[in-house]
Amino acid sequence: MTSTLQPARVAEAEKRPGRWLALSVLVLAVLLVAVDATVLGLATPYISEDLNPSGTQLLWIGDVYSFVIAGLLVSMGSLGDRIGRKRILLCGATAFGAISVLNAYATTPELMILARALLGVAGATLMPATLALIRNLFHDPRERSLAVGIWGATASAGTAVGPIAGGFLLEHFWWGSVFLINLPVMAVLVLVGIRTLPESRNPNPGPWDLISVVLSLVGMIGVVYAVKEAATHGFTAPTLAAGLLGAAALYGFVHRQLTMATPLLDMRLFGRRGFSGAVLADLLTVLGMSGLVFFLSQFLQLVQGRRPFEAGLAELPAALGAVVAGLLAGRAARRFSVRAAVSGGLAAVGLALAALTTVGQATGYPVLGAALLVVGVGAGLSFTVTADVILSSVPKEQAGAASAVSETAYELGAALGIALLGSIVTGVYRDFTGPAGTPPEAHESLGAAVEASRQLAPHTAGQMLDAARDSFVHGLHLASGAGAAVLLATAVAAWFLLKGQKLESAG
């Protein structure tokens, strides 16, 4: 009898008191990052009008955050395992809030790009720490699935809160105000987190290898920069040099990890099919979605003529669908299977993206809203299950590094998606043929065309804007089609890679 009851007693003892209150602090960090990511897209037309960036600078403003964060996530996740996940989370949140002020008051495109890069450094400390702390707070598998679902649902809720709050602020204040909403969230997170979050770290972490940190950062930025530049300007000598330097640095990073006694990242994790399959699914999913998401706010405002607050509300179905799906994802994966939940979710997103290839200036909202709802449900289901798979695949001592790999895939996919799919939109847009008198700067971005139209005669301005919008929508169609192809192919790959994979069960 004693041996029968002992596991239950041990499991009950491992249920840390206050773990749900601690979770509420962790999801504030997730909310902080999600809100920042979404308000940038909404503010892009205003940034374009005020700072007058070139098309390339506008893409850099959109993706430099992802470049930097992708290069530093593994390093920061590993650093949290060493110095304490609570400590790095609270320090990162404080820095994130302070640098948000720099974003708000940027006066040139170059300063805005620098501010976004610095925000990436701070952001790299947040997401791995939150997931790693969840892994250490919740030992019961079903509770952990629910906690991960709440974590994912909060990220999705942030994508809804961001556009709505940002839209309201953009209608009443200048564009920099959308970044200042990070400050109260950061303040609550730090003040409450100091008292409620438990500290956790790897008891035998080994040294934090600075050479590995540099190799990881140089490798990620070099490779992603090369892909971005090749997609925009073709294969030039500097592009090839950056790509080769990045590839060499990543090779050096992997080789160094395999030969170190206590590596920054244990490469043996990738030998687990469930872990590597979940990471690959995350990367390709975000790649297929992110280019579209980056330009969706511009479509709603500059093509369909919606006000910022209305554009924020228009994106709400995607967030609501992701919240509901995230909360139910663990139960769905256990009832059916992990691969059914992930592949089904990805296929749904792919089909919804395919449907978006038909939208235009006159498309009614029911069509757009239904497609966004399906995107949210599919993405919420897939991302929540893959996050649970990744966390449950590793010992809790390596939770920070494993979480960082997951987030690296997410951010790398976002950067590549904006670079590749965004370059499709930008490339098609630049080729539009306007009437005589169309200024050259109108070809840089749709926001620049709207600004330039105010200096033209009404008839010429109307013709130019019609041509610019038609070209932008055509580019959006091609990007949506490419994203749909990526998502459907990823759904098939996930079906095979996640075969036999199961979430842990209680007891």
C-alpha cells in the first residue's frame, strides 16, 4: 500500500504553493513582448511618414529585432540556467522597458534601427526564462500543459491587446506612444516578480563560454542578413561574404559545443526526434506566417482605409482563436495525438493563408475575419503543443537552453519570413507604374506613396495611389500563396517527424 501511494504523495509535494500566482507574473513578460511586436506593425505607416525610411530601412526596422534576438536567445537561455532564471528575467524586463523609451523617441531611421536592435538584446532574456521557470514550477505534466497553454494564450492575447491599445493611442497621440505602453507592464512584472517568483538554476552549469556567445551571434546575424539581402538585391559580393562568415561561425559554434565538457547548448538534444521535429515545425510555421502578418496592418490601413483602432479590432479574431486553441491544445493532443494536433493546426493555417490570396480593397470583413480566426486557431494549437513537447523532452536543469532553442526557431522564422516574404511584397510593389509626375520616393513603400500623394494634384494622386495599392495587393497575394505552400508542406513534415510522440501524463 505504501509503495502504491508514495508516487502520488511525491507528486503532490512537488506542486509548489503559489505556482499559479508566479505564472501570472511570467505571462506578463510574454504579454510585454507580444504587445511590442504587434504595435510595431500598426505604427509602421506612421513611422514611415515621420522618419521617411527607405524600403530597405523599413524592412530593417521590422526585422532587426528578430535578427538580434535570434542570435542571442541560446546564449541568454544558457546564461539564465547559470546565474538564475528569475534574476535574468527581472533584469531583462527592466532593460526592455527602458529601451522602449528609446524606441518611442527615435528621430531618424538609423536611430530606430539601433533602438530595435537593443530591444532585441533585452528581449532575448525574457522568453527562455519564462518557459524555463514554467518547467521548474510545474512538475505535474497535465498542469504543465495547462500552464504552457496559458503562456501561449497570453502571447496571443497580446497580439489582440497590442493592436487595439496601439490603435487607440495612434488616433490620439504620436506613434512613439505605442512603445511607452511597455512601461506599466514592466513595472508590475518587476515589482510583483521580486516577491513571487522562485529562483532556479542549473546546479552544475559550468562556465558561460563567451566565444560560443560570439559565434552564435555572428552566425545567426550573418546568415539571416545574407538571406535578406539576397532576396532583396540578389547575390552580391558583400552578401555572399556575410553568408559565408555566418555559416562558418555557426559551424564553429556547433563544433565547439560538441567538444566542450559543459557546452552552452547540448547538441544531443537534437538527436531526439520529438524535440527536433517540434523546433523545425515552429521555424517553418513562423516563416510562412510572419511576412504576411508584418504587412497586414498596412493592408488594413493603407489599402482598405481603416483607422488604426479599427485595424486593431479587425485583427482580433486571430488572437481570440489562438487563445481558445492554446487552452485546449494539451487536451486535444492527449485525446488524439501530438502529430494530429500539430499537423491539423498547420494545415488549417495553410488553407487560411491560401484564402487570403483572394482579398482586395473591396473584400468584405467577414471573409478576412474568418480567415484570421482559422489562422489563430491553427497557430494556437500547433505552437502550444510543440512548446509542451520541447519542454517535456529535456531535464529541468536544461530548460533554459531548450526553451531558447524553441524561441530561436520562432525568431529566426520571423526574421526569415519578413526577409523572404516581405521582400516579395516590396519587390512587386516597387515595379508599379504610376502616372506621369509620380515621385521616385513613392516606389519605396506604400506609406511613402500615401505621403507623396499629398503634394500632387488630386487627379494624379488618385491614379498613383490606385496603381500603388493594386501592386501592393498583388505582392501580398504572392506572399500569402508562398506562405500557404510553406505551411502545408510543414504540416506534412510534422505528421512524419512527430510520429509516436506523446505528451506526458500525470502519475
